[in-house]
Amino acid sequence: MYGSRLKVKRFENRITRYESMPMVKGKILFYGHSLFTRCSVITSFKENPVLEEEVRMKDGSQAIVNHGFGTSSADDLLYYYDRMVRAYEPRALVVATFGNDLGFGYSAKEVMEILARVVNWTQADFPGIPVYCFGAVPTLKRKGEKSMATRHRAEFNEILEDFCAKTENCHFVSLVDQPFFFENPEDAGDYDLIREDIFASDGVHLNPRGYAMFMDFIRELLDDLL
């Protein structure tokens, strides 16, 4: 099969909402799925902390532009790259995809091939820019299951880590290894021991408590850029 498996213009309303806001260039740009959307300035989940407001430069000025759009796939990130990344001339890119891609029938290797183009285009347009690639997001939905989805998630993390290791200024961020997802830090990395109190009722997305911890994680991850 050639081309996208999706309706590539299905996010036009969300994209135009971002474009209707004042354009701010030269910031750390977040680009990806609902992990970012649910803590963005345009989200309907107003109980969640807002990434742009919570993570600031050390002098208090704006650090982040958040262009998350929920249910997005790597194909969507590639399609909207010109409008949502290149136009904003970021000084760093934080990108996340995969969970939705799997549901749309993409293999881990196919997702990586598309995501690699997003990374390569960014680094070609902005030489020397650091890129942070998030691995698959831990969820409760697959907890305790040795499912095909779990195997694909592990495969994606492995090939993404390998890609980042071979790509200059590209950093792999393994979310399942982050202690805040676990009651006991020593359990980090074990999907079956993910804590339940930081997730919304769907078992997939973070709740406000989870997002507050996520903000702390982002501050630590990007400390050298803030």
C-alpha cells in the first residue's frame, strides 16, 4: 500500500485553531498525540495543568509552544509539519507518536519510517536542533496482558532508541522507565507495575495528578534548555 491510510485533512479544525493564535517562534515545540493535547491551551480538559503555563524559562518567560493533537498518527505529524513545525522555527522539538498508529494498522517499523522523516526534515531545516523522541506511553489498558499491542510497543521502543542513537542531536525518551509512572521507583520499566492513581478513568490518559507529575518530568528533561 502507498500513501496514508487516513484522511489527511481530518485535523484541519484543530490546526487552524493553533494557527489563529499569535505565532511565537524560537521556542521548544511539542508535537504529537493526546499526551500533549490534554495539557495544551486549546484542550477541553481544563482540569489538567497547561504545559505552556507550567513549564517556563528560568526567567519566567515562555519556553514552550504545544502543538499536540489527539488521535494523531505519524502520518498526520508528517502531513502538518510545514504548518505546525517549520513555520514556528523551533529551537528544540519534542515529538510523540505510536499508540494511535497501531490502532490504525501501522506496524512499528512503518511508524518509525514516517517519524524518521519528521525528525530528518526538522534537522535539515534547523541544523543543530535537539530532538526528543518519546517512546510508547505506558497505559493501564494493556497492564497484565502479553498482547500483540504490548509486543509492538516494545518493538517500537527498541527501533526508536536505535534510530536516536544513530542520529546526531536526537534523544530517545523512554517513558516506561520514568519513576513517576510507578509507586516504587525500583519498579520502573515493568508495565505490569504501573501505578493506577495517575490515570483517568479510561486507563489510557493521565489525570490532573498524573499531569502535575508529568510537568515535573518535563522540567527535569529539558532543564538545560530552560
